[in-house]
Amino acid sequence: MQIWPKGVSKPAVRALNSVGITTLEQLTTIEEKTLKALHGMGPKSIGVLKGALHEKGLQFKD
């Protein structure tokens, strides 16, 4: 079962796991700028995650 949306790279998944984020909903507890600073997290993956959050009516922490 794929947890992350298609388009999120393996390095980005490893970056998320390194800070304890394993679900889309947990992304609401972290700021976008913090994600951008993670090694392996690129702009494409952040865009995909932002879109997936938006589809669920969610967003990154302000």
C-alpha cells in the first residue's frame, strides 16, 4: 500500500520519516519552510504534498 501520493520521491519519503512524519495528516504539524530544509525534500515533492493536502482541505502548519 502506498502511503504517499505518486510523485513524492524516495529521498523525500526518507526525509519525512527521519522527522517522524509517516502520514499526510501529520504534515499539518510542520511548516513548509521546515520541510524545504530537509535533506532529500525537493520542490516537486513539496508541490505534490501541498496538492494532496489541499484535496483533503488541509495545509502545512502556518
